[in-house]
Amino acid sequence: MTLTDTAADIAINQACIELRLPTVRVEAPQAADRATKQRASHRVFLAELLREEVEDRQARRVQRRVSDAHFPRHKTIGEFDQTANTTVTSTQLAQLATTEWIERSEPVVLLGDSGTGKTHLLIGAGIIACEAGLRVRYTTMAALANELAEAADDRHLAKTVGRYARLDLLCIDELGYVHLDARGAELVFQVITERDERASIAIATNLPFSEWPTMFNDPRLCSAIIDRVTFNGHIIETGTNSYRLRATQQRTQKHKTNHKQ
């Protein structure tokens, strides 16, 4: 039986709903018209249509992984301004722009003052991991400690620690901004220990290692944490000059100059 174009469109639409092919459903009529005009074979028409479905499905997967990671904003390694921060080298940026260190379960510590790009690089590395199909989670040190404490109170700590242990990359920001009590430090240590040499962890901090004991209280616990996040790891120093502050000062100066004119 030969279908009319209208009947064929209806059949394609119903089949795509059943087979869950949203891109094919939307693009099929236009793709068919293009194929007719270009005199493309049925094979070429089908291949191009399925390619669009695959590409869209991959893009949606990346979007879901990025959403699941809970990044506070979208940043990429390529957007990092080396003219504003010359401390971070091109080699270090290139290293973060791959997933090789994640595949080797190596840790990364981003060390520097506020406004020097630590969070930017942390998010950028996480976005690249999401694009590569890896499971990523971003959190701050304070938020992680609070979540673990609540899980312990609700008696599902093991489940929460296990969820963090299964991630391909755990990004912890703002180590050093909020002091952790003894319980919080011990709970965070559990997560770090579960991931030790099995999965990557990336930490951004404004504290040199010598000042970490002020965060974790227990010197032995602090020493064990430093040992785990630096062994076979990469230490990237982002410097002390805040380019955010410098940019603000430049905008203020420009505004004053324009006002005088």
C-alpha cells in the first residue's frame, strides 16, 4: 500500500513517539523535503536524519550531566584569561582541558587568593568531564560537611558517602572560607578516603597547606587529608593578584574618566 505524504507524516510522527525519537519526529518533514530537492538517496536521507538524532541525544546527555553536577555557573577552560592571570601556565590549562588525570584517578589542588580564577578552573575542568560522559559533582566544603552531617543524623550516611564515592570527579570549592568542626572534618575525611586513588578529586582553596590545620582542627586528620589530595596529584597555583578586583578598579577608573569628560 502506498501512503500519501500526509499519511506518511502521521505514521512517522506516531512511530517516533513510540520509539522516543524526538529529533527525528521534528526534523523528518524538512529532511525529506531537502532530500527530494537534492535528489539524495534513501540511505543518505536516513543516515543524516539518524545523525541529527544521535547528536541531539548526546547534547541532551551532556546538559543532564552538567545539571546534575550543580555548578553555580557555566565556565570553560577556554574562557580563562591568561592575560589577566599569568601565574597559571598554558601547560597547566592544557592538562585541565583533558580527562587524562581523571582517568588516572589523580587529584588536583587549585591554590590561590580570592579572585584569581580557582572556581573558574574548577568548573571548567568539571564541564570538560561532563562533556566526556563522566559523572561529576560540584560542592563547597561547607555544603559537603553540612550534607554529610544531615545524612548522619538521618542515618543514611553510608548511602551518601557511597554516592560521592561513585563519582568520576568530585569538585570541592572554598576550602578555607568556613571553619569545620571536628565532626564535619571527620565526615569529609570519609568521602576523601573512599575516593583515595580510586577516583579524582579537585579542590580549590585560598589556604596554603601550612594553614590547613586551622580548618580541620586535628593535625593528624589534616595531615592524612593533605596526603590523600596531593599524592600523585597536581598543584596549580593561581597567584595572589585578584583580577576581579583589578577589573572592578579599571571599570571604576573608566567611569570616573568618562564622567570628567
